Amino acid sequence: MSRLFLISLPDFCLNLPHSFRHKKEVMEIMLIMGILAISLSIAVLFRIGKRRFKRRNIVGLEGFSSYEKSLVIPFLERIGKLLAYVLILVGIFFIWIYLSESKRIKNKETNNTEIEILVK
């Protein structure tokens, strides 16, 4: 697996308080941040879609009370959707870091046990 963009956790942990220097705690935080980022972005996308749906009339066109609102609201919705998509990518990145680091640690532990068995 390519480790081109992967943040190594020991370098990442240097600036954290002493209580967070354990890799498993940092990895759990990465997983929680990834899940929260994806959940928040899905909620934002759902909210934007619901508001657009409620603005539609019988014909299916969006109705606004003024011309200014018809310009500003879709612009803000596009920015919100863009930020939500970026947040989904960030969440996927955090979960990817968690999975790759947990896999690396698991492989390291199995290699250490194999070496101990061979030494005995």
C-alpha cells in the first residue's frame, strides 16, 4: 500500500498532551472524527435537500419571496454542498488513516509474536 500521503502517528503525536500520546487513543480519535465528519456532512446535505424540496410549488419550480433571495439562497446552498462534500472526503481520509494504521500495528504485533516463537 502506498504511504505517500499517510501521516505517521508518532510524528503526529509529538505536539499532543501526554495523555494522548498512545497510538490507540489517537487512532480512536481519528475514527471518531471520521465518523462525525461523514455524519455531519450527510446531515447538511439532507437539510439542504429538504429545504429545496419544501420551496417547490405544484409545478415543481422553486418559489422565492424576492429576487435577492432567489440569488443568495441557491449560492449559499451550493457553497454548503461543496463544504459537505469536502467534509465527506476528510472523514474518509480519517477513517482510511485509522484502518491503515490499525492494520500496520496488527501486522507488527503478529510479526513480533512470530519472532518470539522462533527465538524460543
